[in-house]
Amino acid sequence: MRSLLKPTLVLGFGNAESGGPSLKSIAVRLFITCWLVYGAHFATNTVREIFPALSLGDHLSFDVSEYKGLHPDIFELPGRGVFINNNPGASILGAVPYIITRPVIDFAVDRVQAMREATGQKPPEFDTQFPMRAEFYRAAFEKGLDVKFALGAAVMQSLLMAPVSALGVVVMFLVLVRLTGSTRSSLLLALLYAFATPLLYRTAQLNHNLLLMHFAFFAFVLIWRPWDENGKPNRASYLLAGILAGWTVVFDYSGMVTLLALGIYAGFRWLKYPTTVRSYADLALFAAGTAVAAAVLMGYQWSSFGHPIFPAQTYMPSTEFSVSGYSGLSWPSLDLLWRSAFGLKFGLFAFAPILVFALYVPGWFKGGASIIGRRETWFILLLTAVFFIFSAANQFGYLQFNTGVRHMVPVVPFVFLLAAGVLLRMPTRLAIAVGVIGTYWSWSLAMYREVGDGHPLGVLEAVTRTTLDGVRLPWLTTLEQLGYVPDGALAAPMLLMLGVAIILVWTIRSPAMFSLRGLAERG
């Protein structure tokens, strides 16, 4: 039985040790490739986290009063202001690229508004089957905010979401190299992680669930440190891991699950070290890092709502699901559990069938297909199980029908590590077929995106429509629906140019261009 570990698949090079490009060069090329692909699949959705990011960039305030009434997740707290009903972590990060590019965005908005006033332009008809989207665009156009929203969403996606996701793929690649000893196999698996999982779909817009996933994975790797031969802890890693783990809660209160799991894992890793090198300072640094993030969240809640402990959900108006349990958190539902796993509208394994291989129980431990240690396997199983239970208890999970997989996204890299061991031990041809189908499946979802109301087949309809109707790009689809560009005329040429750019990235043999030192010197 041949596997991906054997040198049967070649992407123009072998292992770095055999004379091919260096590991750093491959990592930089992989980062650029992912950034290009993710950026090309930008979606124009104005999600709730964008509003505080804009307010932070414009007024250094979380108060989104100027956007009141534009989104159902915006609510007013009398005497204090207008806010979104979620934590601010993604908005804080999203404000950074917006602040950097704000002069350009303001210039573009002013020019467009001046032209519209001079010509008396009316809002174009939005050719969409979703009335709320058309109404949102009309309201934004009339307030002169449509261009600002579009450009703000674009810079937050291209300068935050795309590079952070690309970095996540590189980290996965480097971890896999250490686990497998094969550069080629690790690169192929990293590409599957990048394009055959919900990364491609969710990176299309500012999304706190995906950012939570990346921060949790980064923290896990810093604690795990698979590259260490002697297992000696690095205290700087513990501090940074604590900040990253704590910030997952600043993204969303579901981050409490990852923070708890990472804290337990950090403790077990610490206990593994010999008493001669073990230091309580390691755990203290991890706790200090989480305290920094906690201080940010508590400061936000105190300044916005008047109390450091109670979250936004405490103050928002009652909704269909918030009346269940505590602000929508109730006893786990078997129906919601099933939908979170296999439902065609937002099921994790429905959105990424390649992750099903993680369910191969005999491969979890020694003697099976596992490429990770027993301690790491138990961590992943614990984290995934608790996240499924938490998602099944969160009644707002039923609203994922109009956004696709979201609540279970944080476990993707961990589940992928389990699936990777199975993929590595498949016959090569079968592994190729699985990879191609999984990538096409994920790419179809990223291009078509529509899986909610009006699409009873969910993910199956996205794959079917892409196959029958051809390729598309989400941002181009919006421009087509608004009548700014011809239907279906530009997607294929742009994807062709993207393909040419990627080929150049992998064929240019300039060590200075594709090395970390070279990039630093050129910068």
C-alpha cells in the first residue's frame, strides 16, 4: 500500500533536505498562495463586527449609533449608546486595517457621494432573492454608507482575515513537517487544510469564529512545541499562548471552551517536564496572558454596559432564541447536535467531508493512523466533544442556516490533525481522489455561498450550481446583481489570472524573493 509519505507526488521539488527549496522558501510561497486565493474569494457581506470596527476607526468608540437600524444584531442601551450583541475581539482587530486605509476610503466615499449628488443617482436595483439584503443596500445607499461598508469589509478581509488564515496554513504546514518528516506530504496536507476545509469559506469575510479558531490553534502549538527535541519549555511561548487563549473569549464567549481546554493542556504539558527545569513561572505567565485579554473584555463591558462581568447578551432585547435558558444557552439538543455535525445547512462534516476521516476511531492512538501524541489526541477529542455539546446547547445555532458553518469552526485545525493521519496512510490514488473532491467541494461553497432559505439542498446545491453554472467570485456576484458588471463575464478571466500568479509564485527560483531574510531585506 502506497501512501503520501512516499515520493510519488511531486510539485516541482522534493524534500528540502534533498536539494529542493528550503523550508522557509516553501513556507513563504505557501503564505503568498493562500493570501492570493483567500483575497480573490472576498465576500461583500456587512457582518455585525464591521460596525464597531468602523466606529473605532472613526471615533475611537464602540458606540455604533450612526448605524442604528441597519442590522438586527444592533441594539440600544438607553443612557449608554448603541452596540452589537457580541464581544469586540474581531472588531478591535478589524479596526487596524481600516484605520491604516481610512484616508483612501474617505477619499473614495467623498468622490462617489459628490458624483451622486451632482447626477441625482438613485440606488440601483439589487437583483437578489433575499429581500433583507436589498433593503439593507437601499438603506445604506441612502445614508451614503454603501461604498464605505464595501471598502471597509474589503480591507478587513484582505488585510486581516486573508493573511491570518494564510499564517494559520503555514503553521499547520510546519507542524506537519515536524510530525511526518516529509516536506512534500506536509505541503499537500497543508493545501488540503487551506482549501478543503471551511477556511476558504469563512475567510471570505470578517468572522470572529474563524479568528477564534486561529488563535486557539496558535496557542495550542505554542504550548505543544512539537519542534522541541528536549521538551524544555519556552516561557515566552507560555505568555503569548496565554494572551492568544484569553483573546478567544474576547472574540466570543464560546472561547471559554477553548480557554479551559488549553489551560488544562498547558498544565499537563508543564507536569511532563522534569522537576529540574519545571518552573511555576511558566503557568504564571500563561495566567498573566489570559488576564491581559480578560482585562480588555471586562474594560469593554464596563465602559459600554456599566458592568465588567455581564456580557452584551444580558442587555440585548429578547429574541426567539434568547428566551431559552440563559440568553439562549439551554440544555443540549440532539437535533441541533446532529445539524452541527452533518446538517446540510451548517454541519461541520457537510461543509468539509474530508474531516470525516477524523472519525476513524482505530486511528486515534498508537498502532493506528495517528501522527500526534496520546496527550494531544486526548486534548483534541475533549475540545471537539465539548464544543459539539456547547454548540448543541446554544439555541442561536439554529440561525446558522443563513450563514453556513460557524459555531463548530474553532475545532477545524484540531480535527484536521486526526484526519491527516488517516489520509497519510491511504493508497496514493485514493488520497488524491479524496483531496480533489474535498477541495472542489469546499471551493464550490466558497464561490456560491448560498445554502440557506430558498436552497433546500444546502451544501449540495452549492456544489451542483457551481458544476452546472460555472465558476464565480462572491464580490463579482454582488456587482453583477447591482448591474455594475455583466453577468458571468469576468469570473473566469480573473481566476485564470489568479492561476497564473500562483504558478509564478511556485516557479520563480529567486532565493532572495522567497525567503524570510530576503523579504526582510526588500522590506
